[in-house]
Amino acid sequence: MRKFQLKVPQRASRCIKKSLPVFMAAALICGSVPMVAKADSAKVVTLGANLSDEQKSSMYEYFGTTADEVDTIEVTNQDERKYMEGIATEAQIGKKTYSCSYVEPTQKGGIQVKVANLTFVTSSMIASTLLTSGVENCNVVAASPIEVSGTGALTGIMMAYESASGEELSEEQKAAATEELVTTGELADDIGQQQASDLMNQVKQEVIEENLTDEGKIEDTVKDNAKKAGVELTDEQIAQIVSLMQNIAQYDYDVKALQKTLENLEGKEEGFFSKLVNTFTGFFGGGDDKGGIINSTNDQILGDNAIIDSTLDGIKDKVNKDSVSSDEGEGFFDKISNFFKGIFGGNKTADASDEQTEDPALEDNADGTASEDTLTPQGNDNSEEPVGSDDPENSLGEDSEDPLQNGHDGDAGLDANDSDDPLQNGHDGDADSDAAGETE
């Protein structure tokens, strides 16, 4: 008796073979799309104690949330002094607190930060110093309704992170982080914010990765990196950086977490496969959650003149540039096809070989007409607060127009004759003399 055999049509076999990469891609993509809503991470807002009720409301609106949706902590000048006294000057510490923050601990992705209306510190500075404090993964928005230095913002962020994550950070590391923020800010006065951030990040990375503790070796590292960056440092600046790095070197850090955040700051993009998955999860409703709460901010609330920067900017710029370049060459879906063909070994040569070695008898047995087949193929209420000053009593102006309408969050206007703005020289301007800038 002839054994029964199920014969698959040769053309159908080729179709299955060609479609396999597509089916596998779909399976991988669908597997990465969240099928059920995940519980929201704990999110905490901190508000400067010296803000008016109207200013506090404006900050919730800027963050894209409400008081009912998050836990809220009020941060006082005394909270800031806990870490800043002995490290920062009185002018940098100031007498009042206006900086606010919105914090969301995450499980991966490093530290992403956005800052608004902070003149002394940048998103890169805060991200790097949060690493020093012991934070590894987190999304942060630090902002003020008026222009302030922002040196006190780190205190509120660390308080919010501990509350949101339930993790208690080392008091010594928090102090080291504050020292790093002040040191980097002062260095930025002389060599520029970007240059100061880059230099400090590179030195810190080498100190941690190479486990440098010797003063001489750390000093050599500082000098070598300054030379590479084309930056001239004074002996006093070198000694200050070396002392800071010796302090940081005594703590244990996750090198991978450090590298991830520093890559964020350098604007390094993710690999092709990760971008492929993120793109398709966006098509199917998964979305790209890089930055989390950062993407919910409403910059219009702070006005057109608000000073804003984010660690996400470098990544977005790089991806946009690469997208333009890719348009001139291989198309995106061509990359997808070739990527999965590479995985499963499919190629045009193999397909052509299959067609040449078909068994006519098999195809005839399966389908007599198979040869015809074709395939087709997203004003506040405190009228005595000056714009941009942490010490309203010392810099009152006569302009009482609502600052929210002109992009500032303070209640009073600037004195036309006031030219001693400490924020313009990189300080935190809460001195007792007339100042156009706020300090914390």
C-alpha cells in the first residue's frame, strides 16, 4: 500500500519562506506592546515655599498634572541650607525658595532632566549630580515660575525622589552632589556651561570607572581632560575639582548606570533594533515613553522668554539628523526587511535558486493553474516679589503687572536702573543688594 504523503505546493512553500521574517517581526513587536495598562510609577511634585498660590497653581499646570494626581512636598530655604551651607555662598543659597520639581523614578533609561527658568544650572548638571547622590534611573523636571539660579532645585529633587521611590539616599552622597553642582556652576562662569558640564562628566566617569583615589592621579586626569577640551584652569579650580572627585571616589556607583546617563547627555541614540521596536509600538499604541513626565510639560505656561533645556534635546537632534541621512539612502522599511532577512537567512539569491530547482511534477500535483499565480506584495498674588530675585525685599520695582503674561513668574517688574544682576555672572543672586535675579 502506498504511504500517504501531504505535498505542499512549491509556490506556497516559497511564500511561507518569504513571509516568515514578517511574521516573526510581528510576533516580536506585538510581544513588546503592553497589552494591559501598567500601574503608574509614584510621582512627586515639590513646590518652593515662597511661591504664591497662583504661582503654585501655574507650576502644576506647567508640569501637566494636578495636586490630586501627585504627592506634593513644600521645600523651604531651611531645607536647602541643610546641604548647601558650607558649600555655597550666602548669595548662592539665598533667603527664599522658588524652585519646583516633578520627579518620576523609573526602572531603566538612566536619568533624564528638563529645566525651565533656571539660570545657574542646566539639565546636564542636575542629571550628573543626581548620579552622584545615588540616583540611577529617573525622569525629572526642575522649574520655577520666575528666573532663579536653581542651585536649590537639587535639594527638592532629592527629597522628591526619596518620597517617590521609598529609597533613602546617603546623606554624604547628597552633600557631595550639592558640592558638585555648585562647583560646576562656578566653573561655568569662567569656561561656559556646556564646557564645564562636559569636563566634569568626563573626569567623574574616569575617576569612577578606573577607581581613582590618589590625589596625584586624579589631578593628572583633570589636567589631561582640560587639555583635550581646550580649557585653561587655574590652580585653584584644579584643586577644587580634585577635592570634589576624591570625595565622590569613596562611594560605590553602578558603572553601567553612570554610562547610560552620560550617553543620554552626549545624545547617543539607541541601536537600530530598539528604534525599530519603539517605532512599531508607537504605531500600535505603545508609544515612546522616553522621558516620561518630561513630555507632559506645557512650556507656554512660562511664556516665550523662558529659559528651557533638556537632556532629551541631544538625542532628538541626533535622531533627526540620522533620519534625514537615511532618507537619502536605504528606506526605513528596506532596513526592516533586510534586518530580518539577515536573521533568518533569507535573500534574493536563495529565492531565485528555489525557483530554478522547482519540481514541476510536485507543482502540477498540487495546483494545475499555479503558474498563473502572482503575489502583491502626538500673575500671582504676591505683589512684592521681584522678577528673577530670591529676595524680593531687596529689589522691588513699580511694575505690578501679572508676570505670567510676559513669560515670568514674579509679581513685580524690574527697576530700570538695576544693573547688578548676580545671575548674569553665574551666581545665585539672593544677596541683600538690588538684584534682578532670584536665588535659592
